[in-house]
Amino acid sequence: MFQKDLKKKMERIFGFKKTTFNTPSKEFEQDTLFVNIDQCKPRITQGKEIADVLGTLTIYSQHDKLPFGFIAKQLQLANKSDKEKLFFYDFEEDPAGSPARLVNISERRVRFRFLYEGQFDPNQGLMEGLQMEGCN
């Protein structure tokens, strides 16, 4: 569904090659985009799949690779086409109480809204017959 498109956009915007929709581990895997989907409202209309997706992006890395203002800078440098239908808010440059601080790793977080629209044509196979209730 929307994950493939969102993954490509996030990787191009932030410059990391690895994106996962899994929860970060206790080891604070670095240089990975952790995308947590908080809410997704999908619907199908006129051969299109539409979804309103709310989520949080979390990144862990060494301090020098992830300075203050990293997210805002990457958004400023990103291509306009990558930011279409993707909105960022609630920037947390240094989340208070982040356990990553204990191991000298920077954590950056930002919430986002992604308005996905794509072609809907699932491969259902061939129709072999049609049966309608109440019809003889």
C-alpha cells in the first residue's frame, strides 16, 4: 500500500539507505529511519487507493552525523516532489529523557502526515462466475 511510496520519499529526503516500519530496538540501531504509523485511514474510490497516514519518524546516530537542526535542514534541501503530500510537525531535536543519551547517541524525532494516493488494482485472479442472493 502506502509503505513503499513513503519509504522512498523518506530515504531521499533524509539521505539514509535503510528504513523500517518496526519499533526501534534497545540497541538504538543507527543510521536507520524508524517509521512508526500511529493512524491510517485508507479507502478505495474510483480505482484509486487513498490513505491519510499519521506517524512518527525516529532517527538514531552519532552526534556528528545528526546535529541539531538536521531534520529541518534536510527538509529544506529536499526536492519539492519528495515533500508533496508529506507534512512534518512537532520537531524534537533532542527528546527529553531519551535513553539513547546514556550511550552517547543522538535521537531526532518528527511527526508527519502523509496523504497517499495510488492505483488500486489488486490481482484477484479470473472471475469464474457471479452469484447474487435473491436471484434465481
